[in-house]
Amino acid sequence: MNIPVNQGILLAAILFCIGLVGLLVRRDIIFMLMSVEVMLNAAGLAFIVAGSAWGQADGQVMFIFILAMAAAEVSVGLALIIQMFMKFKSVDTNMASTMNEQKKISNT
Amino acid sequence: MTILFYIASFFAIIATIKMIIGTNAIHALLYLITSLLSVSVVFFILGAPFVAALEVIIYAGAIMVLFVFVIMMLNLGKEGVKEEHELFNKKVLIGPSIISLALLFEMIYILMHQSMLPVTFNEIPPDAVGKLLFTKYILVIELAAFLLISGIIGAYHLGEKGKVVHHRFLQKENL
């Protein structure tokens, strides 16, 4: 099991970049939330690689905290998606770009 | 064992790319689950079996099932795919991809031109993680508990539907 640390970090960087591109190019809020999950997972992977390279368990502890944060974030995010879908009948984030323009929303 | 790492990484990257360019939400979600399972294999090879199990149980098992339930509730169907085709303009993909790729190549350059020794990954058993978790990081555990309970309250508050008031004096509250 001789894997250079570089390559583990590189995998984390590649996954993070893919998640970032997904977050930037998609306008569907479900896909944006999934891209955020990919980015969080990549950050956790970097923690695990570093922790294993040093032979310490701290990296795994940090991954558990990232997991807890991801769970809380997803529950609130999905509740927001449901609210948004009930209001606008769409998953397009551009529909929710105005704060208090009732007229405009009811027309579209 | 080394070749397993490369195979799992390759599939993780492919599945993630397929996820961000997909148009059907459920298919994209299945690709994301495959990507998470591949990353879990990587964790196992790196010598973190406890975290590999947690990744499968919590990420792929619980969080992704939440996504599946919400997509089922929204009931997007074929119209959703059609709407997605209108929303997702492939031309938009070019700009952010080029800039992210440039940053990624910088990262690759830095990582490849640094002499890091090939480290032998020793397996870190779950009991070491548990001991560290409940001694050194006990305060952070409490903070994570706060975060989770605020997440529960927030999700409950945001997820409830507007209540309909039938009393004639309180009818204005329906607005």
C-alpha cells in the first residue's frame, strides 16, 4: 500500500474542482446542492489523506465533523428547496432572485 | 492494492463529471451515489475503515436517500427533464471550466514538483478515532450537537406548510 500523498491530495483537488464547476454552471437548485456535497466530500478526502500520511486519527475525527455539518446543511437546504418549489413551481434559482416583488412573480 | 486506488479514483472522477452534466435529477443522484461509494473504497485503501463505513452508511445511505425523497416529492418527471434542458446551457460550461482547470493545473504543478516521500499507510483502527473523539475533541462534539439540533429546528420550521385559520376574527392571518 504505497500510495504517494501527492496523488491522494490530487484526487481531492480534482473532485473539488468538478464540484466547483457544477456549482457555477448549473441553475437548478437541486444540482447546486449536490455539487456542494461533492465539494464537502473532497475536503473530507483531503483530511483523511493527510491524517493517514501522519499516522494520526485526527483526520478521521475531522471527517466525522464534516459529515455532521453536511447532514445539517442538507436538511435545511432540502427544506428550502421544498419551500421554493411550493412558491414558484420551479427549481430555477433565477425565479427567487427578487426579494419582495409580488407582482412580477405572479406574472411569470 | 495500489491499482485499486487508481481504479476507484478514476470511477469517482467519471461519476462526478457525469453527475454535473446530467439533466435527469434522479440519474445524476445515482451517479453521485456511485462517486461516493468509489471515494469510500479510496478511504478503505488509505487505511481508514471506520470512515469508509460511515461514508457508505451516512452519506450514501442517509443523505442521498433524503435527496431521493425530496426529488420524489417534487415530482419533476419528464417535464423536469425538458425544463432542465432549457435551463442548462452547455455554452455556460466553458468559462468556469477553463478557469477551474487553470487553478487545478497550478495545484497539479505544485503537487508534482514537491518531493513527498511515498508514505506507507497504516490502518488506523476505530478505537483510536473514538478515544481521540471523546477526549481531545469533546468540545467540538458539543458544537456539532448544537449544529445538528439547529438543523433539525430549521428544517422543521422551513418545511411546514402555511396553516389555514378558520376563525372569523383571525382570517387576516391567512395572508
